[in-house]
Amino acid sequence: MINNNQPIAKEGYPFILLFAFITLVFALLGWSLLALLLLILTLFTVYFFRNPERSTPVETKAVISPADGKVVFVGEVKEDRFLKDDALKISIFMSVFDVHVNRVPFSGKVVDMFYRKGEFLNASLDKASDLNEQSGILLETEKGKRLLVVQIAGLIARRIVSYPRIGDALTKGMRYGLIRFGSRVDIYLPKGTQAAVRTGDRAIGGETIIGYME
């Protein structure tokens, strides 16, 4: 189910409730230091799973960032899995302090999906795109162009969540999934897409324009 209009991502509730319960137990036992540490962990978990509202640009050709974080790669690559062509690849690394709810970068229909098990290397490394656990969705726009969005698990991430199913029509800026505890998102855009960000830039999911696609 698409996770809309909730200040906390629903996937975070089990962790928050567990840590809150343990905090309460330690407090009742009089273990003040442990209770304080668990309270801090509980509050950080609430912070990690925050699910803020975003104002998505209305420009028709604008591709918006699918994730909050640092742009770690911008360049042309060969995408052999689905696009079968040269593509503009933009990679965004999410630290544990970034919002981890992911958003649809461009309106389109889900025409294919994949999930692949893998390693849990530091997601900021280029080789994480090839080796790490990942889940992707292939979108086709109303003009027939295709783009691939890939969620990649990181060093301590152990669960990728993706809500859409094949055939779903997704709207630019809508929430479509998340990755727990540090990760990255790679987006492959059709040849000819103009990049609007550079390596080292900060991006805000659902708001920052990262490119322009015809």
C-alpha cells in the first residue's frame, strides 16, 4: 500500500514500539542509564522513519529526485538490463540522517520490476550499484520513454520496501517505497536527458529537479 499522508512511515512502527517498550521496562526496573540510552534510540528511530510532505515541481519535463541525500554520481553509462541503451545515470546516497522514504521521479506506468539479492557494501561506493541487494522499477511515460529507478541496500540496510506493482500508474512526487538504515537510489534516464545536478550536490526527494526529459 502506498504510504501517503502519515508523518511516520508505517514500516517504522514495529521498531519504535519495540524500543519504547524496552525503554519503559528499563525505567520501571530503575535502570536509568539504560532507559535513557533506549529513549534516545527510540527518538532517533522516530526521526529516521519521518515521512514529510513535499512540494513537487509542476514543470512537465522536470525529473525530480527520488531520494534525499548527496549526489555521488552523474554521468552516461550503458544500461543493459532494461533500457538496452546508453543512459544518464544519477546516484543519490542516503545517510542514516536523511529521509529514507523514496519518491517517484517522473509520472509513468510500471511496466517491469526486479529484485536481486546481493552484498551490503557501503552504498556510496560505485560498485554498490552492481553488487548490493537491490530492487528496481521500470517506468514508461505517456510519450513512451522509459526510465529505471533502483533502490540499493547499504552497509547496514537489510530491507528494501517497494509498494508498486506492474501495471500501476505512478505520479511524479508520490511516495513509492523506502530503504531501512542507510542506502542509495540510482536512476537511469533516457539518452538525451539533461542533468540538472552535479556530483556533490544535495538533493531533496520529491522536490529537487535533477534533470529534464523530453
